Amino acid sequence: MSEAKKTTNHKEIMAWAEKHDGVPAVIKGTDDDGSGEGVLRIHFPKKSSDNDNFEEISWDEFFEEFEENKLALLHDPNGVFNKLVNRD
């Protein structure tokens, strides 16, 4: 079993996501009109049947919010697990 790795390196995050068919996304708002602020995620559309709840965004948008919220990516190098966490 491999250990999770924590990173804030944008190039490393993009390379890891793309290697595992991930795209930058937000979970669409859950309020009545769907306009609520989305939760940042790396989404795997080829592996998920729940694609309707995700909205793909650009890497620039992703990293702007990533930096604004001082996040880091905790991930399994083999692509089994990922989670956005606080850097601290």
C-alpha cells in the first residue's frame, strides 16, 4: 500500500490529475436555484456516474481558488485517493 503525498506544486497537481484522467471542477451549488458557491474538486468524469453535479473549470480558476483558500492536495501516487486539505 502506498502512502499519501501532500503537495501545493501546481505542475505536480496538474500532472497527477491528468495522468489519472482528472479535471479541475467545482461541485455545483445545492441551493434551489443552483447558484451557490461550488466546492473545489479534482473530478474524474470517466470514473464517475455523477457527472451532472460537477462543473469543469480551467486550471487557472482552480489554482486561483486553491491559493486563495490556502489548500494542498493530499493524494495517492497511484490515483486511488485524493483530497483537498488545508495547508497547515
